[in-house]
Amino acid sequence: MLRPRLSHLERRNFMKTLEELHKIREEKRRELDLRVNTKADTREKHILVCHGTGCTSSKSPEILENFRRILKEKKIDNVRVIKTGCFGLCAKGPIVIIRPEDTFYANVTPEDCEEIIESHIVEGKIVERLLCKDIDGTKVKSLDELNFYKKQKRIALKNCRSYKS
């Protein structure tokens, strides 16, 4: 399919000034920092919802929409709901991770969204029953605490959780 050529004025609307690009860069760095820095000093939170094939087949799209609807109804505006790719633990899905705390919830159902928002987001209390259980039965609060991940060495994605400016 051929794209029509843009006029000079139309191209100008797409171009950004250096100042605009720096502003966009800083906004994205702050957003990325919240996702990877568990010690981020912020009031904002991100609810990451896995949207990989396994989690999608286990109702993660409904979970995503429930979180968004409930946050809107409760007028909570410091929380973003973000659809992510696969975390690699389909048997534990749907997976929800709350940042910046890095709390890892497993086998989440659409009905759990209200409790996660009320307990975790509003009251600051972890929903213990939804924490992931490791192979030995112990509950883990973070994805990195799982034995499954401790034994792996990241190669292709080695920097995806250690962003440096």
C-alpha cells in the first residue's frame, strides 16, 4: 500500500523540536523508572497485567478491563493499568504485578480486581492469598524470588530490569 506524500506543512506537524524530544524522553524515563525501580519514591503505581497467550486464555483481558473500570469508578488517578507481554510462568497465570513494590500476584481472576485495588492500592496491604507460591510451597512477593528465575541467566533481556540513564 502506498502512503500519500505529505506536504511541507503536514511534515512540520510531525516533527518535534529538540526541547519537545527532551521532554518526551524525561517523561518516558520517569515512567520506565517506576516499572524497574522498586525503591522509586512516587505516589504513582502501575498495575502490570500479563497479556501473553496463557494468561489471555485465562481471562487476563477481563482483568485488565476490570482494573480500569474500578479505578475509574473510585476516581483513583495515580494508578496506571498496563498490558504486558508474557512473564514466562503461564501455569501461574493470569499474573498481575504491582509496581513500584514489585508485588507478584498469581492465578488472579477478574473477581479479584476489587480486592487488589481496595487492599493493595488504597490500604497498602498485600493480598496474601494471591501471592505466588514457589515449588516448595513458600509464598513469594516478587517475581525475582522464584526459584524458577533464580537459576536463569538473562542474556537477550539482561538489561530489561536495570535501566540506567
